[in-house]
Amino acid sequence: MNVLGWRRRGLATSGVAIVSLLGVGTLFLAADRDLPAAPVSAAPTDKLAPAQPRTNVAAAGGEQLVLPASRGQARRSLSILQIGDSHTAADLFTGMVRQILQEKFGQGGIGYVNVGTPHPGVRSSLLKLTASSGWSYEDIRRSARPGAFGLSGYNASTSREGEVLTFASDIPAPYSAIEIEAQTDRDAGSVVIEIDDVPVLSASLAAGTAGPRILGVRPAAGIASFRRLVVRTGEAKPVAISAVGIFREGAGITYSSIGYPGATVDLLARFPEKRFVDGLRRLAPDIVVLAFGTNEGFDANLDPAAYRERYVSAIRMIRQALPHARLVMIGPPQGERPVTACKPAEGRPCPATDPSAEPSASPGRQDTCSQRPPQLDQVREVQLRLAKAEGIPFWDWWAIMPAGCGASRWAATDPALMSKDRVHFTKAGYRKSAAGFAAFVESEVKASLRGEDAVPNN
């Protein structure tokens, strides 16, 4: 049984109920496979009504809605999911890649987004995300309960009534389904979902066993739009929300980004395998982009061989979840250690401020930089070799930057392409980088749109 019969080909779940609500459309509550359904009035799950057939509304001036084709057939819609570190979390690089691809292939849905601002480096370029003061955030990297998290890696939690999470768009945001990723528990409270100030869903998160639950809304007309989506707590009981997915039928590109500031690829191993696999299958991306490496490069104790094995494990887990998805790897860009304050009067020599004056430590190499952590070179080499061995297209972010101290050179351009920390980029730098990656990944997009299967090297 497919929870979203019209959209998903991946995860089959139990504990699903469908009820009519306020004439808006359909509400579904999808529990994890091992989790009992929430106490709602509905038919037994084995008698779940099938999804309504799609109709061609183009004649009425609307958009023709197209079901995703099965594996091996031509498709009209494409979903890309990028998972990475702070370069991904900021949604500057990914936002510009999204814009370039959507201008060429058409705009899909908004996709998978965080709730509020769980970390200063986590943003969305598509929606304004805000949270009222009663919410607090939990991070999977610091939690003793990794099984309580969805793919976002963050939970927004509160025990107060009337607290709100808001997702606002300057222009009407089209959707065919909205999915709120929540957590159930024995003493959990309830939430009310509002679209443009109209309540459209009310659901309890109380259940006999703690676990994930998807609350979703589909418009009766098949497609609708909103400017303001709100998740509001119903009473003074615990509520935890992990993420929201906003999906749209039809042609175009959906580019979701899941980023964790300061993260390495090791973060993916924090997720219980079943939770990670089920989360990927529910989102069912056609292309998964992995973008880690910067933080590994600053790890003085990094063991390259052990790092390779951990990256292989992450790849294996993704391929287990999505055996027909295409994988793409983004290598780390150049980066340098922050330049510390210098006081020559105290006898401390100052580093060279002119990046062109940086000497080469190795006459045979033109890409050496004493300011760059040496592990960053190792990480890049490990990823290059791994991508080749696994048959994964590799985009070398490093290579589009100048040789030598490329981070300093980009920081010295006008306008500056690198930020002062020599690790992150300015908007101009991310724009230049995004143009390079969008051109690179276009061949993978076209292959997916043609229905060509990726062949995993298991």
C-alpha cells in the first residue's frame, strides 16, 4: 500500500488513516511500520480507500497533473536531495543550483524543509521560517535519542499551548501535498494546521509507542497554493516537529537540501538504519547529492583509510534505501585556517596578506598552501578515489578555485568570493560555485528524466 498513492513509490507503512476534513481535501496520518495508528476515526488500514484518479485539468486552464512513472519509464518530474554540511545548510549554494535547474527544467515543489531556525546556519531560500518563543531545539548530534529524529536531524519541541511554527512565502506557493513530520508519544499533545489562517487539520500525536508520524493534507482540487502555513499546538502537552515537506505534482525540478553545520559524513551513521532508510524512501529522490568534506579536512586526527570506510558505509545505506537513485558526490572546496590576530610588536611574525606571495611548499605541486589544513588534501583524494571506485559522478569544487591559496585569492577578489573565515563563501562565491555544479549535474538530470536507471556497484 502506498501512503501517497499518487506520488510515492517507496516506503509502505501501516497505521494510516484517511478522513475528510473541512472540504479542503484529504488528511492522512502515516505511522512508522512498527507503530500503532493514532486514535482517529477511520476505516481499517487494509480497507483503505485508493487514491482518487488524476484528471486532466489543462482544458480548464489549470496544470495537467502527472503521476510519477515507474522505474524504467519516461518521467515528467524529478526530485533531487542534497545532504551535506554548512555549505548545504545555508541554502545559498543549493538555492542557486535549484534556481538554475528550475529555470531550465521547470519548477517543482518546495520540497523538504526544516522548521524554524534550529541553528543560525540553517536557512531556506524559498520560505521564511519562524517559530514562536516557546519552542526549543534538539540536535541529533548531541542527543541520547537518535531514533527520535527525522532526516532533518533537528526537532522543534514545546509543551505549551498555542505555540506556532510558520512557513511564509512572498508569492503563492503551489502544493499537491503538505506533510508534517512529527513525533508521537504516550503523553503527546495535538496540533492544528492552518493554511492562510484557515484551520485545515487537527490531529493528536498521542500513541502507545514513541516514533515518527506523518501528518499530511491534500487539496480537493489536486493542486492549491498558500502564502502562510502554520503548525499550532493544541494544548499544554509535549509536541515535537522534525520537518515539513511541500510537494507538487507535475513537471519540473524539486531540489531539497538537508544540511548540518559543522557535520562530517559520520553524522549519517548517527541515524538508526531503519529510520534513515525509511526517511529516504518516503522522500524518494531520483538523485542524491552528498556534499561533505570541509569539516573532515580540519580534523587533525583523521585516518584517511578509516574515513573512506565510513563514507562507503553511508553510500551503502543510501543505496539500500534507494537502489535505483543516482548518486552524485561534491568534493570539498579549498579552505584555509582562520588568520589569527597579529601583533608584530610582541615579536610574532604576521602571515602574508597577499595570496600571490604564498610560497609553494613543494616545487612539483602548484596547489600547495601552508595556510590550508593538510587533511583537506587527503579528504579530497579519498573522495576522488572512492567516487571512481563506486561509479559516482564527482564534482571537484576545489578545482574551480585558483591553485595555491585559492580561498585567500577568492577572498581578495572584487567582489569577494570567499568570506573572511576562508571556509565559507560570499553570495557571489556561492553563485559562481552553483553555476559550475548545475552545469555538471545537468547530465544526471537529463538521464533521470529519460528514465535511465542508475546502476549501483554493490
